[in-house]
Amino acid sequence: MGTINERKRKDGTSAYLAQIVIKRDGKIVHRDNRTFDRRQAASAWLEKRERELAKPGAIEQINAGDPTLEKVINRYIEESEKEIGKTKSQVLRAIKEFPLAKRRCSQIGSAEIVEFAQEKLATGVEPQTVGNYLSHLGSIFSIARPAWKYPLDPQAMSDAWIVLKKLGTVRKSRERDQRPTIEQLEALLTHFGERQTRRRTVVPMQKIVIFAIFSTRRQEEIIRIKWDDLDVPGKRVLVRDMKNPGEKVGNDVWCDLPQEALDVALSMPRLADEIFPYSTDAIGAAFTRACYLLGFSSSDAPAEKNLRFHDLRHDGVSRLFEMGLNIPHVAAVSGHRSWQSLKRYTHLRQVGDKYAGWSWVALAAQPIADLQITKKGEMPRRRRSQRGLAV
């Protein structure tokens, strides 16, 4: 037997969720649900659906050719030859927790997608985040029918996008123009130095921050750089699996490496294949924690006003333009392939090199003494500091 549950919407109106759960030998073999504005409509659908499912072989046929969205997502993850990034994996896992994922492919139309988007928005996220969720879900819709003959309609996703844009439920991400100031960086670097002096087990964040700015490299790219990837005479670095809308894994690109970044890299001890043998979790947590402690980020502030590690890349790219470098020269450092992508990182504040004569660059190029690393991802151990500044 099915059930009908009344739910209150945010606007005070009622919605009626009709559900059917069929068990065999104590296991759920089929689950159906649909939301209606009227109880009578929910009851009518429930009776019709129960008759359909009572036919011999109906459930087996549905399970074979019309799986739930959750099962399609699982298959997409399992069979994808391209590496699914951390963000996309998190989004797809989160989608599986929503009622939409429990629906059969044939039951998902634009109305159901719109309902999912509104449910996600109701959790307190920004419309930009909802748009990101739909973008990742859209990749499932685009291949389910041609690859596996599942009745998942790509047109339903397109129609839902049109509706949601008009409703304001989804929105493009705002272009960030946040760049760290000299004062913020000096406070951060001082904090990291004091922390490393007090604690012997800590990531050398001073070096990583300086390297990120002058190399313009992303966090995940930094930890993948190996000693063999450095071309010291040519002042180049091989950036492995560089982020690219069309390709990521195997997208290895040689990029110019400014002298300041090269000096920092060469100051690291050769204790692993990687120059910076740490995890993005450790680096990201250290940077985020410091920003909150120093007041550069706040849970009460808009997201675009909080300082992020990725803003170091913005600052590095913008600095190159401020120094008078042309587009091809800047792109040779940043790795961008188009001006459309590169200009998003261009937020000019002045003319000239704001880091000219900055003492932290020289400090970050000093060698680290007695740094020990047991294996990748673990924190380093350090037996003594250098002149009170751990760099």
C-alpha cells in the first residue's frame, strides 16, 4: 500500500507526497514517489501506479530499463574514464540524498528538476551554488539515454534551466575581484611563522603562500609538482593535470616560472618526489583557519568578501599585468589558453610591481633546516627555527 503525506511549503501552501514502497524478503525492491498540489490527485496517481506495479514482471522490467537517478549517478561515477574532481564528486553524492534521486528516470521532468533546485535553495545556499549543482547533474542527463538507453530526458534539464533562471533560483557565479593586500599577507605570513615556531608539526605555509602568488599556481597543482618537473635553466615547470573545461587528466602543460617562485621551490628539502609533499586539505585548512583568526574571513560576511587561497592566484596574475607584461607573456606563466578565461583573473590596482623589494620574498627563499617528512600527506616535523621566522 502507498502512503500520502502532507508537507507545508515555505509559502504556507500544502503539498502532498504520494509514496509507494515495495519490499520482498525484507528488502526494498521498488520505490516511487511524486508530489501533488491536491490530495485527490495524489490518491488517483497512487491507485493507478499500484495497478501498474501489480502486473507480473513489472518491477523487474522497471529496474532493468528505468533505474532511479541514484543508480544512474553511481554508474556514471563507476564507468567514467575521466577522473571526477573532488567538487563534482561531493555534489553528486549530495544530490543522491534528495528525493529527486529516488525517482525513476522516466518520472523526472522539468517540474521535478525545478522542485529539486528550490529544495536545494531552501537549505540556505546561494543561487550560484544551485546552478553548480544543476551543471554537474546535467552531465548525467546528457549521456544517460545515448549511452545506456535510460529514459532520462536532456530536454527536461534545458527546460528547467529556463524556468529557474526566470525565477532567480539559479545564477551565474559572481566574478571575484578579491586580492590580498600587502598588510593582509604580512599578517598571514607572520601568523604562519609564529605558529611554526611554536609547533614542530606544521606545513611550511609561508613558502607555499609565496610560491602560490609568484607561480600563479592553483593549490592542487602545487602539491603535484615533482622535482623532475622543474626545468631550472629554462625557468619552467611542468604543471600536471592542469584544470581545463574540456580535459583535466593528462593535460600537462609547461609554464614559465618566475624567479621568485623558482627560488622558493629550490629552497625546499628533497625528501619526497614532490617539492611540496602535503595535502590540499592540510594547506586549505591552515589558510582558512588563519584568515578567520585574523579577521580576513567571517561567516557573517558575503562569500565574495572572504579571503581564499585561490585569491593568491588572482593576485599573481594581476601583478604580472600591472608590471606591464603582455597577454601571451602572462598566459605563459598562468597557463590560460584564452583571453576570455584569463581576463577573469585580471583586477588591476596599480602600476608596477607591488612586491618590489618585499622582504618576505627573500625570507621565503631561505632553506628549511632539519625538516622531516615520513610520507605524503603527513605533517612535517621541524627541530629548530631560523632566526625566529620559520619559512
